[in-house]
Amino acid sequence: MRKIIQTADIEKMDRQYRTNLFNALSGYKGAHLVGTMDKEKHTNLALFNSVVHIGANPPLLGFVLRPTNVTRHTYENIKDTGYYTINHALIDHYEQAHQTSAKYPEDTSEFEAVGFAPFYGDLHPAPYVDDCLTNIGLEFVEEHTIEANQTILVVGRIIELMLPKRAIGADGHIDLAALGSVAVVGLDTYYKTEKLKRLSYARPRKA
Amino acid sequence: MRKIIQTADIEKMDRQYRTNLFNALSGYKGAHLVGTMDKEKHTNLALFNSVVHIGANPPLLGFVLRPTNVTRHTYENIKDTGYYTINHALIDHYEQAHQTSAKYPEDTSEFEAVGFAPFYGDLHPAPYVDDCLTNIGLEFVEEHTIEANQTILVVGRIIELMLPKRAIGADGHIDLAALGSVAVVGLDTYYKTEKLKRLSYARPRKA
């Protein structure tokens, strides 16, 4: 039986209930570790589950940041340096990845706090996560403030990409299940996946 | 061994290879059927894998539409009527859901073409998909054009929500695996999921 929830019900909801419900409602996401460096070369690592494909040519990814009314190192570092990395969290270490969202003291890097090793490419200063198998280096392109709640969509261009050769198919498709990339629902529930099928490009069927 | 791909390599990529690679790179997504109605009450149904959580209070979802240089019924209908639905595609019918992306003749509704039944709520005119177990009704709020590639982020406010009572936990979390919601990678590869664990709110660990 369908439970029907309308605006009047939503307005009466307990705050935590509403947070859980609406975070889960957007469905499966990847769990992505965003790595940045500040101007004094302190690293920062933060978990996001709001990465979205914006385009393939040029290659663009977006992700949504909460309002900047409290300190948001990720946002500040991206704006200060112009670069960041997105790294896919894996089944092997999703609990460690989740732990990066704890509020550590101002001078603590989440890399050290949770035990992830950074590494660097030759194109930009942002730290990659060595423990992740899919590492994406991005250059900040533009941002959009959502007027309705002051969240920010950050859009970046992919300038570097590293992943195991074995995971890239002959036609460019990436086998994320084989890599062990984890899926997440809401703020805290993690899933492993099993491939059902790869479908062909849809065309109208003949009668 | 990590394969390193940089901007110079990306520029030389085959178009289809690039499309596959960068669509998969954003990671797992939900497969969402967006239902709309035009001013003459013709229904439209289209599959999107770019739905993203924008906020819980007010409850907001975003999704990314490709440039409107060809006819995009979904976008036009949302702008004309102000309402749309987002419905989670399920393991039971993901091939049917995928089929909505075929280019049907102008006067054909994808509901009829692929055999999904519409139903309606009492708050707005947009059609829900009866075959889906999670049905979300939204009011258009704002749009943002990504300057880098002219895609559009459409943001809507959730005004109605229907899903089976059994799937909503006491704290509001939704068990998407129990509902059979399907996950998708790239444009065409579908996955079922298995829950690993729900983690608690992360706090710094004592030494």
C-alpha cells in the first residue's frame, strides 16, 4: 500500500526524519572522496555523495556543496587553488571513507586522521587518494548557487584521470563493480552491486 | 597498473569512447523516469540518470538536461506546466524503462510505447508511473544553465511523495534495495544492489 506524503505532512516532519527521507529519495549515488590543498599546502579530504555527470565533451563533473555559512575547506580550497580531485570510495574501505566526514580539529588533515595516503600528479597540486582505484583530477570551471537553499553546484573540467587498465572496456565503458566501487543511499547506507545487464542504445520497436 | 589519461589524450579520443568513459566516471546513479504533461494533456516519459539531492528542508531535487538545441519535451513541459514527477525504475522493469529513451514519433507517448501505466495525484497534473514503487511529485523552482556546455540543471521542490509504508524506516530512511530500485552506470549498464551496512554519524575517534 502506498503511503502518500504531501507538503503539509512534510512541514510537520521531525528534522532528522526529513533529513533521512529526502537524502535517500534521490536514489543510489557513488561515494566520492574530494581531495584539495590550501594555499599553505595543507591537504583536505571530504566525502560527497552528490557527484553528477554534466558532460563528456568537454568532460565535466558537478557536485553539490552545502551552504558556506560554516567553514567549508573543500569549497575554499577549490576557489583558492582552482583544482580538486574526485576519488571513488571502494567496498574495501568505505567505513574509512565515511569517517572523513567527522569534524576534526582545524589543523588536522583527514588523510592523516583516517589513514589514507595522498599522491600527486604533474598537472595540478590537489591530492589524489592512493587507496582509491579511480582518481579524477579537475580544474574548477564555474559555480551556481541554488537560490532556494543556498547550496552550491561546483562544476569542474576533468584534466586527468587514472584507473586500472583492466577496468576500461574497448569502447570506454568502466566496470565499476569489478573495481569494487561502493554505492551509497542517503548519508550513511552503503551497498555493493552486481551487474544485471548492459543494454543497447534504445530504438523504437517495430510493431 | 594505473592508466593515466590527460587532457591531450582526451582531445584525441574517439567520440563514442569518450561518451562511454565520462558517463561511467560519475559512478552509480539511480535510474529515474521523469513524467510530464504538455498543455494539450499529452503525456511524456523520459529516463534520466542525473538526479541529485539538493536539500531536505525545503525538500529539493535537481537533474541535468542536455542542451535544448533539439526538442526536449521534458524541459518544455516542465516550463509550460510547472510540474513533473520522478519515479524510481525497478529491477523488474529496467529494460522497459531504458526503452523510453528511444526516439518515438512526435505524437507518441512513451507511456503507451513501452507499456507503463500513468496515474495522477490531486496536487498537480504531471503523470506518475504506476509500475514504479517510489513516486515523487515536484514543482519547478529554478534552472541553471551550465555555461561550459549549455546543459541545464533543473531544480524542483518535492510537493508529494508516494511509496510503500514497509520501505520507510522509523527514522525516515528508505530501503531502496528492498524496493528493488535499480542502479545504473553510464548510459546503459544496470546493477542490482546488496546492502553492506548502515554507518553511524561519523565523529573523530579517541586516540
